[in-house]
Amino acid sequence: MSEDGHLLIGKIAGAHGIRGDLKLLSYAESLSVFSQGSRIFLKKGDQPGRFYIIDRVKPFKRHGLLTLKGVENRDQAESLAGWEVYMDASLLPEPEEDAYYWRDLIGMSVFTAEGRSIGRLTEIIPTGSNDVYVVRDGEMETLVPAIQSVVIDIDTGRNIITVDLPEGL
């Protein structure tokens, strides 16, 4: 999730138009973290990362449209498709009460309400309606819907998430 003090906050889904705009799949709850003049870091696989300055961002369908200084045409924008978007973690606002950054949840132990361990939270999948927690214990994988009726408690002090799993899980 983290790349040298930077937090993964999105992914470039592709190019939009001919002027270098980028379709942004944001992992943040709001596009407000992508403010004009902010510096972001883009990285893809083993390729060296690059810093960019945000020129503007605006909502667009299920994505955001992101314009970066120095990305001025469709070819440049297309070359960034699939790149992950990172931001300096210290620049992000404190989460609201009962809200958490993914980085704070990944690695937490997950227990049922009865006290049975089901593993560690290894990944979070955004689905649009709610996130899904991927909990792994060795080869066993449990997908937990991150909704209030299922996630009973998140105790960051003890590093434990307590869940009330629906029948069948």
C-alpha cells in the first residue's frame, strides 16, 4: 500500500479526450484529496516512478478526470494507463470518526463475534456500493462485506476487527 512514505490512493484507468486528461479510479472517499497544485507520485510495476503536479480534477461518471502538468496530449495520457497513484501520506486529512484509511486496516487480525480467528485482512476491494475485505488464513480466503451489519468493531489499539459473518461464510 505504501511506496516510500506515499499512500496508494488511486489508479489511472486510461486517457480521456485529446488534451491529456486522465480517467482516475480514486480509492479515496472524495476527490477533494486531489487538489490543484498537489504533488502525486505515479508508479507501475518495476518501472521508475514519476512525480507530477495536479493541474485540475473533476468528477466524471464513475471516475474522476485528472489533468497533470506536463501531460498535454492523448499519447502521453495513454502511456500512463494502469499506473498507480500515490500521495504523501502526511498531506492527507485525518479520517472522520469511525472512518479509516485502508493502510490502517491492512494487516489487522479478524475475529468473529464468537471469538474465532478467520485470519488477517490482506486486501480491500472497492465495489462501488461497499468495500469488501479479503481475509486470509493460509490458503483459506474469506470475503467480508464492509458494511455496518457485518463489521461490528474496529479496534486499532488492539489491531483487531470483529465481524458478524452472514450465514454461509
